[in-house]
Amino acid sequence: MKIRENIKLYVKYASVCTQSIMQYKLSFFLMIIARFILAFCELIAIKFLFTGFTQIKGYTYGDVLLCFSIIQMSFTFAELFGNGFKAFSGTVKGGEFDRMMVRPCSLILQVTGSRFELGRTGPLLTALITLVLGVRHSQITWNIMTVFTIVAMIIGGMLLFIGLFMLEASFCFFSIEDTSLINVLTYGAKSHGKYPIDIYGKGIMRFCTYIIPYTLIQYYPLQFLLGKTNSWYLAFCPFGIIVLLLICYFIWCFGVKHYKSCGS
């Protein structure tokens, strides 16, 4: 029952935020167009790259497009639902978090719901176009498992980025200002994740497996998706992100427990 009430409350938060944004319709549409163009430029860069190559370390143009579209969708959904964590520094400095703490409602729901920005969905259109192109150029045998793998990769990627946004927000309890370190892990992963991770070498592969498990939502399920292995269980690798999400949640709870008002 409580879950249903939280969902209803989140929908109300999202509705209010959307209504607020739509008061400035021109600004809203310009934001969507601008973000679409920025994401589309990355697609053009991939196209130009493959004018000189037929493949990169065994990956074709269609394979890279699939990889790019999945990461782009994951990051866009993470920004949409986890933007409150990204902007958490301002929430703390403005004293808004103090007010959130006295309300009889989930703190995470309030943080994420208060910054629901529909204008960040511009790259989603680019990702959908790229996905269609990737399907056309790839040699994937489509069935229930391949569709499941793509959906699992997108959801797993979204949870991974939201977890990292939550981790960044947790640092604000101690430093007030956010840190650029997490941006390296989020925006850096978004930029480099448009290509299969193994093309960067074994060192990056180890880091992206044992430190921040990007490979669980990209490399390993991608191998099964592209038919490079028959190990069907790799399609379930994205569910491993739940462990990272729990770790980030415990760090968040630790930060909340030790939070002291910024005095605004």
C-alpha cells in the first residue's frame, strides 16, 4: 500500500514539475532540440569514423550503433529520474533538504521527484534513431532473449547511473559542494560507453568490472546479444547492478544520518 502511495506521490511531483516547465514552452522545446542536436552529433562522429574502417576490434558499424543507443537511453532515463541527485548540492545549500527531512515522506522520493525535467529527453530521440539503424546494420537473430537482453541493459544502465548520481549526492552531506570526480564516472562512461569497453584494453576492462561494473550493463550482455558467445546467462548480468545500487544507498543513508544543516 505504501509503495502505491509513493508512486502516486511521485507522479504528482512529476506532473507539477512538467506543468512548471511548460509555462515556458519555447524554452522547453529549445532545450529538447539542443540536447537532441548534441546527441545527434555523436552519432555523426561514429558515422564518419566508420567511413575509414569496416570494423573496430571485431565490432561492425551496426554493433557500435546498438551499443551507443543502449548507453544513450540508459543515461537519458537516469537523468530524467535521478536529476534530483545531480542537483543535490543546490538543494543542500538552499536549505531545501532541511525542509524535506521534516516531512513524513521518503527523502529519495522527494529529492528525485522535485527535479523531474522532461526537457532532458531530447537525446532519447537520437537513441531511438540509432537503435533502428543498429538493428538494420547488425546481424542479430531477434527473439525473446535478445529483446530481453536489450531491455535489461537499458534498465541496468539506468540504475547504474542513478546509483552514481546518488553517490555524488552523498558526498554533499560532508562537502556541501558536489565533486567532479563522479562526473568522470558518469559522463565519462556515457562518452566512452558508445563503444564496446574491451576496445580500450585490459586495464580499463578490469576497472569497469571490479571497481565500477559498467561491463555488467554493456560488454558482457553485448557479447550474447551480438552472438559472440552462446552463454545465455550473460543476458542476466545487468541485474548485478542491484549490488552497486545497494552500496550507494547505504552510503546515502550514512550521509543522511550524519547530515548537519548548512545554516542557510
